Amino acid sequence: MAGNGTGTEPYVVEVRDLRAGYGSHSALEDVSFTIEPGCLAGLVGPNGSGKSTLLKVMLGLHRPWRGEVLTYGRYGRPERGRVGYMPQSELVDWAFPVTVAQVVLMGRYGRIGLVRQPGRRDRETAMAALERVRLADRAGRMIGELSGGEQRRALIARVLAQEADLLLLDEPLAGLDATAQHDLLRLFEELRREGKTLFVATHDLSCVAADFDHVVLLNRRVIAFGRPADVFTEENLSAAFQRHLFVLPQGTTIIGP
Amino acid sequence: MSEIADFLRDPWTFEFMRRALLAAMVVSAVAAVVGSFVILKGMAFIGDALPHASFGGVAVAFVLGANLYLGGAIAAVVTALLIGFVSRRGLIKYDTAIGILFVGAFALGVMIVSTQRNYTGDLFSFVFGNIFAVSWNDVWTTAALSTVILILVVLFYKEILFVAYDPSMAAASGLPVAAIQYGLLALVGVTTVIGLQTVGIVLVVALLVTPAATAQLLTRRLPPMMAVGALVGVLSSLAGLYIAYYADVAASAAIVLTATGFFALAFLFAPERGLLWQRRFVPAERA
């Protein structure tokens, strides 16, 4: 698997023989893959396939049973500020009384340090991130007043404000309409051109097939890993999605719930 | 005119009333600030649990002849930390951990008290509060602890906000989430203990929850919510003590019921969110 690199360029992330779970329930088994620098990589699998758990292990938020994660050559918890994270939007408390600007400013908190207050540069970075997702005019609104798509963009702005090199995004495309998805994919493209590395958990096979460099197909184990064209074979997909996948005669693929 | 002035002034000619007012105002203001986090995190149950748990510590201190408040505070903080510890293992849900631990600590208090022959006076005042018995020493202790709590909330406001809003993102950003969560629980614990003397174990949860919930109906952002909650708490203390003085009823109950009244008013009449407002102007559906 490591053979297609040049050998001089280190991987951004190397995951080796990872096993993880909760209590006695195993969520990930023998997971190994690598992410190359400046690459837009997808993490695809059905619900309950361990995508969120994998991201949490990579962030150092969940301790694996065995195996290891190397991020920028470092074991365990990544260096502070290098890895940005966007949680699934279902996990965010949208009724909380904070403004959009405050939510985005939280992306800076890890860098600011305890007790100290955000400075002008932090505010400017947060505003620039909001402009980038075209939410600058909503900065003063309460986060709960935004529409679903706008809330998603606010979370994207927050992860941009972190100014991390590697972005781990949990289901950023879910529930967006076609235009919003298109805008977001264009933003991913821009970020990649700026040298960022993105690892995006998603259900959306067609987006990954069209725009992503690499994909990890996961269902507790890594079913396949590589370029989308090589990974998305009918055999691999049905191994990953089992009966949730329906291949229509026209060649369109639909993923069930 | 002077009759009204006399009516308003009369209670405060007594020093015990002035002390009671000062203690009640300070406690209810700080409880509203801490209580804002309590209600936003759905932690009202823990606000109910910690004062009960503190009873175990109060009883132990009573038997040992130590300071009852110190005993209560230690028991509340230890229970808060144990609740955090047990639930963080992920095997038992948060509210289950609270239920088990606070009843355990409370039962310990009841058991210890049941071995004593002459416990009625002092310990009874912990259950229902005895605000007219506060000494200047109690007032200053309350004020000092409240100041410390407020300073900690201001200093760590950014961190508490982030962890309360989105703990997984906060952890991913490198914040010491566990320490901040334990710290917030400890703050709730200390706040409830300083509220014990004012309104007692049974009613102290009202100081944490009711003014903050009233303020939530009237404000949109967190800092104004804390300020309005503190104001509601202070006004409830003032009105409650007038009622207690003139109607000769229990001060703790009068303070809490006044706060409940403020909440009912806000629930009915709050602009845009009140029940009556929504009847008259049906708001546009949110996207």
C-alpha cells in the first residue's frame, strides 16, 4: 500500500492495525491506511461502519485497543493546532445561545490558550473564514436561527478558523442540496490547492468518485483503499454496504439508509 | 406616603433582616450565573442532587463537631467529581450515576443523623434553610465564596462555553475538557452549598434553575441571560423577604415561590417566546 509514494514525502497520517470499540463492542478491526499530503481523501461506509470512531481515534479523543496512528510523524494525539475537526452536525447543540461569530471564533480557542481572550487576529481569522463560506452577513445571528445548510457552513468556517494543515470532517456533505454540495466541493478543491490535506467522512459516493483523490472504503475493516476508480468496484461496494446498496440497471448507485 | 415608606423600610430596621437580604441576594445572583450553564447543559438534575448529597457531609461534620458548611461543601464536590468519574467510564449513563451517588450520600446523612438524639435544630435548618439565623460571618463567607466563583466563571468563560457547547470539538482543539467539566461540577457543588443556609437542601435547586430559566425566555445571548437571571434572583430575594416578614411565612419558600412567579410571567408574556405572544402572532416557520 505504501508503494505508490515517492518514498521521500512522509505521509500526513499513517494508521496501522487499528482496533477500537466501546465496552465489549468492536467498532474497528485491523484498520490500516495512509493519507498523502495535499490530498482530498474520502472515508466512505454505511452507518455504524466506524467512520466517526476512526476520526475520533485519529484525533486522539478515543483510545484504540491496539494499533497506532502517526500524524505528521507523531504517535498518539496530534500536535495541537495541526489537525482541524468538524463533528457531525447532529452532535452539535443548535439551541445553545451563541452567535455564528462566536461559534467560528471557537475554532481559535485551542490556539489562544487557557484564560486568555481572543485578540484582533483571531477575530479577523474568524471573519475571513465566515466570508469564505459566504456567511459574513450572518455573523451576529444566533446559531439556531440559521438554516440547516447555513449551520453546516458555519461549522466549516469554524474548522477553517483553526488554520490546521489536516482537516478531518465528519459528514460535511450530508443533508446539503446540490448547489450547497457543489460550493463545498469547490471549497475543498481550493483548500487542497493551498496545500491542506482533507479527510472527509461521507455517504456520498458520487461526489467522492468525481472529485476525490483517494478513498478509504470502511465497514469496521478497510474493504479497499486507493483511487476512487479502483476502489468503487461493484464487489467492494457490496462488501462494504451489503444489503444497503442497490445497483440500478442504468449504472446509478443508490445507498439506502 | 410615609406609610408606604414605612412599609418598605420597616423590615430592614432589623439587623437579621439586613443580613438575610444580603446573603440571599448574593447567593441567588451567583446561583443564576452558574445556573445558566446548568440549564443549558440539561444539568438541572445535578443541581437537585448535589445539595442532597451535601447532607451526608453535613451529618458527618455534625457528628465530628466540625464546620457543617465545610462538611457539606466537601461532600458536594466529592459527589460531583464521582458522578463525573463514574459516567465518564461510559458504562453508566450520566443521570443514572447522579441518581445512584446522590441518594447514597443522602442516605448516609440520614443514617448518621438517625444515630443522634438531639439533631432537630441545626440539621433541620439545612433541610429547609434558616436565613434569619445567618451571622455576619456567614454573610462574609458567602460573599467571599461567591466572588471566587464569579472570578472563576469570568476567567474560564471561554473554555466553559466551548466545552458546554461542543465537548468533542473542544477536546479536538486540545482543551482539557475533563478538567473543565469537573471544574464546572465543582462550581455547581460549591454554589449549592452556599445556597443551603438561604433556602435549604430541598429548595436550593430552585435558585440554580428558576432565575436562569426565566432569563432564558427573555434574552438571546449568554452574558445577558446571566445578568437577567441574577437580577431575577435578587428581586426574588427582596420580594420573598418582604412576603416572609409581613405574611410570617418561611422565607426560603417565599423566595423560591417569587422566583417561580417571575418564571410564570416570563413564560406567558416574554416577547416573541411567551405563550400569549405566540397565540397572537404565529411566528413564521423556521427553515
